[in-house]
Amino acid sequence: MPSRKERSSLPTIQSVAKHAGVSPATVSRVLNNYPFIRDEVRQRVLQAIAELGYEPNRVAQRLRSSSSRSIGIMVTDITNPFISTIMAIIEASFFEKGFTVLMCNTTASIQKELDYLSLMETEEVDGLAIVPTSEDVPRILELAEGGMPIVVIDRRMKSDHLDVVLADNIAGARSAVEHLIQSGHQRIGHIGGPLRSTSGRERHQGYMQAMQNAGITPSPEWVRMGDHLYEGGYEHTADLLKTSPELTAVFVENNMMSLGAMNALHDAGVRIPQDMSIIGFDDMPWSKALNPPMTVVAQPTIEIGQTAARLLMERIEQPDLPSRTEVLPTSLIIRASCRTLE
């Protein structure tokens, strides 16, 4: 048996990676016979292994001799049409390529998220597309740094090992509030999402930018931060009607809260748009069927799903790619839920 000194001088997977000019994750994938490695990279790693005399742990290597041909998709709310549409697009893309897809719904629970991340690691998925509970989930970073290809959707997370795809939340929210201001509204309420999430923080930022650019200082009483759920939209709108009756319009930060807000207005006998104009974020199939049809900021939902699927496959095939963040443009769809003040 080699002495402790001899063992410490043996080449490691890190030294092989440095010698080959790749990441330790790539070395591991070559050793484990992943199919998604370029021939040139594979040969460079094998040459470094031979030159350094590296001997991998054969027991560990046998535990995974090939790709699992599976990926995971984890989201915070599978009932949200925006999220479920993205899931369906990613699932279809990978199913066509022969992958099994594991789909998990965390219901925004941090503990469920951690449990499902452990499941993904145990199942040795080839990649993971995730809408995380927040931007600060150390376990996601640990898995990515350990070699798991991960694409984050609808959140910003800083890491050299993560790809991100999301909509331009700031510009989208700003365009909604600018439309209301151009229509003569100045007393505009805002029902936002959690500030710990990218969408909540950036859409609130867009609201504030539009108001400040127009020289309007919104009262703190005009703003409510919700939870992206129907009930939150309903309750916050009902509260705004009591505390801020001077409001003539409201911008609501996501689709489910928008639906709750509209029903709260109906239940209170507030006419839309005669008494209150409303703009939501996300264009859902039922947006045109509402009474009245709702003006919305439309996210490029299909493109987000397609981009996430593409980035994840590229990350699986080329683990050493630099991290990428793709921000896709939104569009304002004007319908009957807003009116111009005379």
C-alpha cells in the first residue's frame, strides 16, 4: 500500500483537468463514458490521464458507466400556466431525444426543493431545468459546481456553472405603467411578487422607474407585495380598495394574482375600466375571455421553454461552456381593461 506521502503525490482529477485545460467535471464525464463529449476534448483528457499516470477510483467509476439518459425539471407552481407551458416544452424537447424526464413541483417549499435536489443527485440525472424558490439556494450551486448541468428559469443566480433564461421583467413592467400614465393615470397601485425573486424585484423596479420618470412619487400605501398566488392578488386588491380609494389604476405582477385582483374588483362592485383600470403580467389563454379582456405584458413563454431546453442540451454536451444569461423581450398587449382618463 502506498504511504501517505506517496498517496498525496499521486495525480488527482483536478491535476488532470488542469493539464488538459478543462474542468474537473469534464474529466469525470470522460471517465464515466458520457456520450455528449466532443472527440477532441475526450482525446485531450485521455492523453492527460496517460501522461500523468492518473488511476481513477474503479469502484466509483463502475457505479456510473454511462449517461442515465434522464433529466429533471423542478418548478415552484405547476398549476401556473406560464410555468406548466415551459415544463411541457422542455419535456417534449428531451423526450424526442430519447430522455426520460422527472418533473417535480416544490410548491415554493424550500424543504421540498432540497429533497427533490437530493433525488436528482441520487438518480444521477444528466441535467436539470429549475425554477428555484429563490436566488439564494446554495445546494443548486453545489450541484452545478460538482458537474451537474443546470439551467435556471425566471431567476437570476450568479455562478460560473449556471445558465439562466428569463424575460425582461424591468422593461415589461415599465411599459405597462407607462401605458397607464400616457392614458392619464397618475394614482397607480402595484401588487407585486416576493422581492426575494427576480420577477418580483425587477417588476417592482420597472413600476418605480415609470412612475419616477413621469415625476410621480407613489405612496407606499399604493404598493402591496404578494405571493404569486390567486388568493394574494384577491386579498391585496381588496385591501387597496379600502386604504387607497383614490387609485384609478393598478398594475399586477403575475397572471394568477391578476385573476384574483380582477375578481376582487368585480366582487366589490368596481367597474373595469370605468372605475379602475388594470394591467397584468403574463398573457394566458383566458386573458381574452375575461370580463373585460385584460391588457397584459406578454412573456415569450414558448421561447423561454425552447431556450431553456437548448441551453440545457448544450450544457450537457459541452460542460465547459461559459455561463450564459439570456433575457428575452416582452410585449404589451392592449385590451379593454384600461381606459383613458378625460
